[in-house]
Amino acid sequence: MKRIITVLLLLTVVLFACKTQTQNDYKKTILGTWHAVRLENPDMDSFFNNSQHYIDTIGKNNDNATNLQLYGVTNMDSMRKVLQLQYDSAKNMQHDAVMHTVFNFRPDNVAILMFSGAVDSSKWSIDSTGKLVLTEMSPEGPAETMSMDILLLNDTVMKLKMMEDNTYSTVTFYPEKK
């Protein structure tokens, strides 16, 4: 019985040491500048897929009279081209927003966050569960806090998962080349 208790205690100490080491590794590894390279969001992806399907099929099974009644036009090829341009523009704007997202984690636990030219700053920390916590640095009112799961963090990639309402996004970052 003593042996089992000793093994359990030793295992607990080892697991705690590994978790603490991981948190310390995260704090060291996260320092520096990280550039977003990919955004994954199942709801947004589904929206874009459904939108593309709509553009590809709108009016194809109708005659001119029906298309005129439903859509106000009979030339559906032209309408599909206009819709495709709008779709491509929205996709490009979303892609550009991701590609112009940069997080700079400083050793003083301040993060400089850049989103398409807009700059903000937050206090950053790694909590006891290994999540990245960003706390707004605002002199007015209570600070807003955002917590993100660290799915992967090493010297070549950082992958963060953010929950908002009933949806989530996963953003992949690469470190700035030194």
C-alpha cells in the first residue's frame, strides 16, 4: 500500500513538473513577433461554401420569365459574374485581414496586437490551464479579458483557438524571420 501511495505521489509530482515546464516553455517560446497565416472557422467556411454554391447555381434551372420574376433579370450569367466579383472581394478582404494580423509578445508581458493597420496593446499571460490570456489595457472601466487555447506552440508555429458565442476560430501564426 505504501508503495502505491509513493508511486502516485511521485507520478503527481512528475505530472505537475511537466505541466509547469510546459507553461514556462510557453512563456519563453511565445516571446517575439508572430504573423497570422491561416484562419479556420467552420461557420465562416460553411457560409462561404454555401455562398459559392448559390452563385454557381442561381437561376440555372429556371426559364427567363421565372428568373425575371424572381431576380429581376433574365441574363443570369451576368448576374453570376457580379455576385462572383462581390464574393471574391469579400474573400480577399477576409484573407488580407488575416495576413495583416501580427502579435508581438514582449518580455514585460505586454502584447502589441496589429490588425490590418490598427494597433492595440494588452497584458498577456499564460494561466494555470495553459491558456493564453489577453487583458485589455484600458484606464476607463473594467478591463476586458480574452482567453485562447494554445493548440500548438513551438519555435516554428503557434496555433490559437478562440471561442466566441457558439463558434470558434483557429488561427495559425508563424514567427517573424530573424
